[in-house]
Amino acid sequence: METTYESFPDGGRPLQAPPVSVTAAVSAMPTRANLPAKGSCWYCEKPLDSVRRFCGKPCADAFDEEAEFTR
């Protein structure tokens, strides 16, 4: 059995994970802006015009919160 010191390379310091690029992290998370306008709120299905995605900030925030829990 080896000691903890021997299980780490480079003098006992654990290896660092390579940094994740910011663009990779951002593209991995879908955003509200990536949703196409569909004529109704993406959260509550209230009818909207052909430009808006949510009927208001509460629905947009609730959509984000739900998306965070379902990832």
C-alpha cells in the first residue's frame, strides 16, 4: 500500500483539472435567448406575440430555476 504522498505526482501536489473554456461552459447551458419564439410563454403557455418567449420576469425566472433542477 502506498502513502498519500506517493499517490500524488509532482511532490505531493494533486493534479489540477484542465480549465474549461468559457465558451464551452456557456454553450453547454441552454439559455432563454436560444429558445425560439413560439407564440406562447415557454413556462405558463399564455398566448404571446411572435417575438416574446415569456410573459414576464416571474415566468422567465421560474423557467431558469426549473431548467437548473432538470439538468
